Amino acid sequence: MASSRTELEAEELQKTSGEEGATPITACATRKRACVAGTLRTVTLRPRGGAPALEAELYDGTDVINLVWLGRRKIAGIDPGRRLRAEGLVSLQDGRKVMFNPRYELRGSA
């Protein structure tokens, strides 16, 4: 059987993320520091507590994690389709993995 395009993209993301020394998002434990890498799917501005917050969904082929930069409206290079490596503390919010104000490194486009 042939794999679907989505499955092939997921496998490629898993491979490149592993080569960058990143932990698969699915294996990230809450309340622990982690390094993740993948492709940004969405980038939105969502105010939190009256202050601006830039939120991006990072996908690595195994799962997604939300990256949130508090007090930011825009960050140059943080755009959908961009490859990124991020480090920070993983927390759980509304059943989703979240990393607040992560350190990040832009890796080029997808």
C-alpha cells in the first residue's frame, strides 16, 4: 500500500527533527524542559489577560505544541510554514501542550 502525502510529510518531519537533536513532541513530559523542532502550522494573535500574545502551533510529525510569546504582537520570521527549533518548559493547558516564551531558532522554510 502506498502512504498518503500527509504520512510521508509526517515521516520526513520526524526524521529532520530527530537529526536536530529534538525530542518528539509526543514524548515531551509536562513540567519538564524540552527541545522541539518542526514546522509552524498557524500563527495567531490572541490576547491573554488583556495583554497581547503571539501564539504558534508547531508540528513535528508526531504531535503539536503551542508556542506562546507573551507581550508580543509579531516576531520577524515567525510565519506559517517556517521550520523552527524551540526550547522551554512544557506545560499543559486545556489538554494541549504549551511552551511559554520559548527560546527559538529559525531553520528555514518547510
